[in-house]
Amino acid sequence: MIKRRFLGFSLLEMVLVCAIILIVAALSIPVYDQMVKAECFKARVMRFYRHLQYARHLSITKNREVTVCPVGEAGLCGNTWGKGYLILLGENIHFMEKMLKEAGMNSVDSLIFKSFPSRYFLKFTPKGTTAYQNGTFYFYPSMPFLKPQRIIVSQTGRMRIEEGLKG
């Protein structure tokens, strides 16, 4: 009698492979979740950075002053950056000709702006420089495993992003 040999996997082998895959997946889900939250936080910082670059670019191309300020009461400039921010075209921050962009902030993250001289807004001149103002935007994430980030704005209007709160 000729013995036939069956090619394939046994049920026990299949169960073991499935168990190993499930264990690896269960261990990687929390890491993946943290990675997604970290990338979302970095994306919010980059979005704000691009909006600052847009404001500077607009001040140069329109040859007008452009102000970036926090949202306040009745859609005007306020002094707390947590609610969102406005990009406004015009000379006087209390009465702007035109609101160019309004963006909300994630309510779980916090944004603080510190500048010299001490102002709660950032103004770009028609040359693309700030109005004799240096400043730093501090982004504090709500998740403790993430490092804070900051956007540093010089008097020349140039900006850079740094991770952490060193310096």
C-alpha cells in the first residue's frame, strides 16, 4: 500500500500562528495609538506654522500690515490663544478691514504666546518683518508622553520650530 502524504498545515499549527499574531497586535495597538496622537499634535503645530507663514507672505504681497491675534469676543482680537486665532488685514487691530482666516485650536492642547515687547498679537509689516517684535508660541500637548513644541519668530519675520522647552 502506498502512503499518501498530505501537504498543508495542521489545525494546531494554524491556532498557534493566529495566537501569536493576536498577541503581537494587542501589544502594538497602544504604541500605534500614541504614535497617531503624536503625529496629530505635530500636524496642529505645523498648521499654525503655515498660517504664520501665510500671514507674512500676505503682508509682503499685499504691501499691507497683517495681524495674527487670538480670537476674542464678537470675533475680534482677544488675549487668550486657547480658543483659536485670526489673521487680519489692516492697520488697527481693533477695527480690521478684512478677516482673512480664522482657525480654531484643539481644546485639549494649550497655546501661549510670549513676546518682547509684551503684546498679545503678532503683526507683520509690508516688508515681512514683525513690528519690532520677537516672540515665541509655546504649544503644550495634553498627552504627557509628548514633548512641548515652540515656534520662534524673530524681528525679521523668520520662524522656526523647536521641540522641547530648552533655551
